[in-house]
Amino acid sequence: MAIQKGDLLYAGKAKSVFRTDREGIFLVEFRDDITAFDGGKKDVLAKKGSLNARVSAFLFSHLKECGIPTHFIEMIDERSMLVRSLDMIPLEVIVRNVAAGSMVRTYPIAEGTPLNPPVLVMDYKDDSRHDPMLNDDLILALKIVNADELARIKELAHSINRILFQFFESLDITLVDFKIEFGKADGQILLGDEISMDSMRLWDAGTGESLDKDVYRFSKGDVLAVYRRVAERICARE
Ligand code: TYD
């Protein structure tokens, strides 16, 4: 699909979104920036953008094949994907299969405790308020979505978790937790944003080693080498 990149619409911490010359299609560019702790730690790592783009594209395609509606259309170069433009819903939907991260910092539960059934939480996406955690009543009171949309988001999040958990299990990787975002187009709810090593917590099932942004957050080693290894492991199924 020959398509022209247009104006920059929005630049996030690690991705930029551009208009295109096609109505309803945006271009998402994965940059080499990496940040953690609300932007308190920042670096640029050559090739990091293309590794996350490749993994996101692979996982969106896999989810699409499994019947999940997503915004993904196609990759047009190693760091740029075409997506359907969505009205983004300001929720960070987090699904947890194993206790880690903010869950063990906030609540009395040991890191590594399996969570069965998985735990779904939603944060209000607003950096200036530090993404406060919501519950169903707050989501409805704030009119972020209506009750039917909320039910659909939860159903999709659980389905996505089942599909991704099984996929990673087949690679001997534990999908500990991840964050996804949804948007609306033509009254339908679709998975948007990205699914990458920046937005998932992945542990090697054998060694427990981190294969995700925790390597960067907690200076556990060569983050680029880890991202490259895990991208190769994931995309070997292509
Ligand atoms: P969480 O444990 O809540 O936060 P932290 O990463 O600070 O320990 O994160 C759960 C998962 O969601 C983890 O895989 C990282 C991802 N996530 C994001 O991608 N962006 C975010 O803003 C947050 C809060 C989490």
C-alpha cells in the first residue's frame, strides 16, 4: 500500500503518531527512546524501536488470527506500522498472571505468586495525575466508557491474556503481566497502542531471568541484547 506520511499528530515517550494521506489510517513510528519511572530515567538505544515494532506487529497479527480486533494494518519499514485511527480510551488495562512490580510494592503479596484467576486492573491514563487506579464505579462515574463497553474491554483483555499466555508458554517464557490500551472506531472496540518488551513483563520460565524493560528499570544488564534475544525468540514463529 503506497502511502504518504503526513503531519506529526502526537509524540509519546517512545512512539510518534503521524497522519497519512489516507483517511482513517495513521502511521505509528517506534523510536529508540526508552524511559522508566514516569520519565525519570531516559536513554536512547539504537535499534530498540525496530525490535519493539517487530514484536508488536507479530503479536498483533497473532491476536488478529485468533479473532481479536486490533488497529494493526501492516509494517511499512522496520520501525513504522500503519494502523487504523482510533478514538483512544484513556485507560491503561493491566492483566497480571504472576505478582510483580507495583502489585508487590503496594500490597502484601510476594513477588512470583501465581494469580489464578488473572488479576485485571485499570489505571486512568493521565501522566499529570500519575495514572491513578480506577474501579468500575469510578470508570462509569467519570464516563470514560459505558457499562457495555467496560464489559467488552474486560472480555477482550482476558481473551488477549489467554492467547498471549499460551503463546509465550510455548516459548518457555512466562507472561507475568502486561499493559494494553483500547480505542473505538465505528462503534467497535479495538486493541490499539503496542504490545512490546516495554509493555509486558516476561520471565524466562527456566531461569526466571527478566526479558523486558525491568532489565532497563533496574539496570540488570544489556537491555538491547535482551530485547534482541527475546524478539528473535518470539518472531522465530513468523
Ligand atoms: P506495574 O507493575 O503496574 O508497574 P511497574 O512497571 O511500574 O512495576 O506494571 C504492570 C505491567 O504493565 C508491566 O508489564 C509494565 C506495564 N506498564 C506499562 O507498560 N506502562 C505503564 O504505564 C504501567 C503502569 C505499566
